[in-house]
Amino acid sequence: MVTELGLRNDVYRRPLATALERLGVGPGWRCADVGAGAGDVSVALAEVVGPAGRIFAVDSDPLARDEVAAAAAAAARAQVVAVTQAGEDLLLPELVDLAFCRFLLMHVHEPAIVLARMGRATRPGGFVVAQEPVTTAGRIDGTPMSMPGARHPDVGALLPALVRDAGLELVDAWAEAPAGAGPGPVSAYLASLTGVDPGDDPVVLPPLVTVIARRPG
């Protein structure tokens, strides 16, 4: 069964759906979306876990709380709880079955500390899923991409070792990189991310490394 996620124009939807399928995420699960931003992933997860589940949408930006609340209300997902908190300080009201982050560790000061906090937020035997890019492996017309605003633009390349250093058991890890040329979702995604339209140039987006890890016990 393929997990359908309501993520608008998200070219990285497939690796997240694959991870959720591998873990069997379903009704009643409790999850944390760390670095939730506007809440697209939080709302998509809420659909998967159903009314009996709960999603903690965590972000350090207080403005994100209102955005998440609005997105959850628009989707009629009352099980989404918005939390204003930094990943380094993650402390939830209850242990969760899954702690998830995407495009978060590339911006934080200490990625391993955030992963360790995510691990402690899960129940023993619970899971941590992290998805981070290898930015310089992306290409626009054959030229390597860059992201000078990120503290760790290639943190995806270190992700398997980071989860181990955080005291978690590595279950699986892989990388996927959407590609395209000319108008289409890949070019549109890049333009929204960088503000630069690649036109007809061939584009390989940065590989997104997905790691599935387990809290021991």
C-alpha cells in the first residue's frame, strides 16, 4: 500500500512516504515534526495517524505556531498540537512513536544534540527519521549548487554517523535526488527555494539523505 501524503508541490514527497511505509505508521501513532515550519508535513502526518493519533508540530519561530494552527484548522486536523521550542531544547508532554525532521539539521548549531533530543523524545524502541540534503551534490546545468545561508549545507552526507553518535541504532539510510529539465516541478521547486528560475537548464536537486533510526530498548 502506497502512503499518499497531501504535500503540495513537494518533489521530496517520495522518500518521506517510503520511510512511513517502512515503519508502518498508521492510526493512533504519536509523532513529532521538529522544525515544522508552516506545518505541511505535520498536517500530512495527521492524516496518516487519524483522529486517535497526535502530532506535535515543533518550531523555534513563534510565528510558525500560528501558521501551523491555521493549516491544521483548514484541514480539520485537531490532533495537531503546535509547540514553540528549539530542537536543542526538545521536551514534549509525552513520549512519541516517531520523531521526524527535514531540512532542519542543516541550520542548527549542533545537529547531533538535536538528534539526541529527538531520540529521548521517543518511547524505547521508537523511531527517529531525519532527512537532510547534500547541497553541493546538486547541479544546475552541471554546476554544483551552494547554500551559503546554511550552517551545514552537506549534513546529509554525515547523517548515518550522526544518528549513531546520538546514541541511536541505525535501521536504514538512502538518498534520492529529483531531476528535470525545462518547466516542471523540479524547476519550480528550485525557483521557490532560491528565487532563481533555471529556465531550460538541466537540474539535479540536492540528494536528500533519509535515515531511519531506533531508540534502543
